[in-house]
Amino acid sequence: RGEYRNPRPRRRPPAPTRSAPAPPAEQPEPGSRRVTGSPVAPQHPAAPAAPQTASTDPENPEPVPRSGRRGRDPDHWSPVRVFARARTRKGKRPLRRAWTALRGRPHALLAAGAISLLLLVGLSAPSQAPLHGFLPDSPSGESAAAVPPTAFARREIPPLYLSLYLRFGEEMSVDWRILAAIGWTESNHGRDPASRVVNSSGCLGPMQLGVGGACGDFVSAWGTDGNGDGNVDPNNPADAIATAARGLRQGKGAPGLGGSWEEHHNSACRYYGACSADGIDYAERVMGRAVQYGFSA
């Protein structure tokens, strides 16, 4: 009483087992060569592995092992797998790796060739949309898209004025480069503040349209509402450029795109009222600027 007793008896460790003594090594006979190392066990041919077949027991069916990755045949060809492997492997260029993977597979080469041909035809096909969306073919048959604005024209002409020259040049069948050259000669595309008031000759606006006096009444004869507000304002760029384009084509005999140098030169003379005046060769200045905008006879 009063003594602590462990309810679980202490287990004794197992006694060490004694291995059987090794047999004595064979002593070589006198005169024979001594071979060191452990003796080599005799090799027996391995029995052939039994083929894996499906179990015939309906209660405990065994799945038939599938060959290849995810149940596919390792030799199964897939373009995605071929190019994916070619892209991930190292040591060669992607196209060379893809060619190595496709080599020896005639159907794969034919499919790859057909896809490459379709891509080449699609990339090389010309676009059917006209430049800027409003440059149709001219009456002379020359495409207006073949003469887009030059880099000089894009730098010098404000974007709003350039879009109006292109738009109303197409609508009125007038070479937009001649129209833009007149706009530069008259007011530097609306930058000249003196163009916003009627001058002594009766001209007004970025295209210096006649509203009476020596310039005549050009607006009353050829006035066109370019911005759709119901009014014709010579100071408004859209109204001024639309009116000038209509007057050039219908009143001053300007040819369409593809006209000769002389025809455009004469129409510029008639627009100004004279080819030159006060020591200024008006028509030559217009034609020279049109050439910088991309005009060529």
C-alpha cells in the first residue's frame, strides 16, 4: 500500500539474433590465378511477361491499360502537339524543330503547306476600301486613292481643312490638291486673320469668296451649305470650301482628277479673275503648292 505500480509491465527488448557463421573461403589450388571480388551469381533468363488482357470476370472487371499520354497513341499526329513540342524544346529554332517533327508525315506536310498558302494569299490581298473612305475613282479612270496626301500636306494643312478638301473634292469631282492649294494661297488655310473680314475687293473667308464688289457675287451663284446648318457662311470652313469646289467645277471649268496641267492652271486663273495681278503670279503659286501636295499632271 502506498507504492506506485505501473499497470503496464515493462517489455524487454528482443534478444539479438545470431547469424550463422560464413562458410570458409575456398583456397585456390597451387599454381592457379587468384581472382578477387565476390563470386558472381549465375544469371538465369527472365521469364517473358504475360500480356495484359482484360479480365473475363464480370463481377471484378479490370481496366485495360491505355497506351500513350491521356489514352492516345504515342504516334498520333496533331498539328497543335507538333508545334507545341517544337516551341518548348531547346537547341533548335522553332521552324526547324517544326519541320523536323513534320518530316516523314506526308499528310502533315500537305496540311501545313495548305495553311501557309492561305495565310500568304490573305495577307497579300489588297484592301478594297478606298483611302479615308471618301475618295472614289475619278472620271478619267485614275484612282484617287493612288495619290494620297503627302507628308508635307499632312504637316501644313490643319486636319479639319484637310478632311474638308478631301470630302468636297470628291463630292464636287474636283482635284482636292488644287482646292487645297487655293486655300493656302488665299488665307494659309484660314490662319490669316485678315481673311475674316471683307476686303476692299469684296472677298471674304478662308477661300476669299466674292460677296460683292470687284470679286463679284460668287456666294450667291455657287453658295453651298457644307455643314448642314441651313446657312452659307463664307467664314465657315465647311461652307467656304464646299462653295469654292462647286464654283471651280461648275463655274470655272476645273477638270476632275487626272486633268492636264493647262486645264488646272486655267481654272485657277478664272477663279482669281486673272492669271497674275499686282506682280503676283497667282496661278503659278497655286500649281506649285499643288505639286507639293502630291499633284502631278
